[in-house]
Amino acid sequence: DVKVTQSSRYLVKRTGEKVFLECVQDMDHENMFWYRQDPGLGLRLIYFSYDVKMKEKGDIPEGYSVSREKKERFSLILESASTNQTSMYLCASSSDRGGYGYTFGSGTRLTVV
Amino acid sequence: AQSVTQPDIHITVSEGASLELRCNYSYGATPYLFWYVQSPGQGLQLLLKYFSGDTLVQGIKGFEAEFKRSQSSFNLRKPSVHWSDAAEYFCAGVNNAGNMLTFGGGTRLMVKP
């Protein structure tokens, strides 16, 4: 089975810190995605990547950046964490872009204090 | 704008009762549509998907969904709910460009004994 692993289940960070959320997939998928999940808003796409060193903005990229130096790893970076970035972050990978076979990680619950 | 809407934030049903979760979409062409389930503390799991063809789609765990173009709906159904079905359910669709999966706000299902 495809496995998408997010390095931390829970994180607590201080306002202004630079935060790295890591995601690794083990099925050689080209496409990787970062979503943010908030109650009542569902999942909103932050950034996605179709290839190494390639990135594209999703619906809510402000305050975030990403890095994809290797095919299996896709990192989400909060340049200067703020309290409104307290949320659940979900990573996904897929062999295609069209939603055919997304596999999600278990999520990282980030709290910014 | 292309979107997916879930009108019900919470639904409570009794164990053994039937279930229908609503999903409406607004895509110009025939969309690719999906239902995902998220159990507490878990990532998202794909229940079923619709691409084309038969409008009644069978999924895992006894779920099915029906695509109705005239109503722009893709409602999820299950004839008899089990306590283990308590979870959050997300409807999702792929945009016309075929490169972005967009989620509804989610419906939290509670099951009464």
C-alpha cells in the first residue's frame, strides 16, 4: 500500500517561529499536495508539486512556502508562524493530477501560541 | 467558480437507520467526483469515485453514491448505518483543468446506539 508519512502528529510553536512540516511518500508518486483542514471549511489546498523542484500555488498560499528537493519528500514551510495558522495540515500524494488516487497522510495538528 | 458544497455540517442517525449525505457541485463539464471519510485521528480514505458511465457508484464499507446531473448532486447513501461509520465525510471534485481536487466543508456523522 502507498504510504504517506507526516513527520509530526502534534506540534506547538511560538508566534514568529519558522516551522517546517515534512511529508514523505514511498510509492514514487510525481504529485504531492499540502492541504489545510479547518472545521466547516473542509480541506483547502495550500501548494502542490508535480515534479522535483516544481511548485504551484493552491487556493491559500499566503504565509506558506514549499520545498521539493527529492521526489519522495514535500515540505511545507511557515516562514513566520502566526496564530491564524493553527490548524490541521494534511499531505497527500498521487500518481495523477486528476484526483484519481490521492493517498493522504494522518495529518499534523499545529498549534501556534 | 468551480466548487463542491455540503449543506449539512452535522448529521445524527440511529444505528441501523439509513443514511444520506448531501453534496452539490458546480462544475461546467461533467466533473470527477469523490467521497472521502476521515475517522478521528486518521487521514482521509477514499470511499468511492465517479468519472463517467453508470450514475450509481458502489464504494467500500457498503456505501454508494448517485450522480444526478439535473440536480448537480452526488449524494452518499448507506442502507444501514453501523456505529463504526461515525466519522467526518468529505465530498470532493476535480476542476475542469483536471489538476486540483477541491473539497466540500465536510459533514460530521454521529451514530446513536
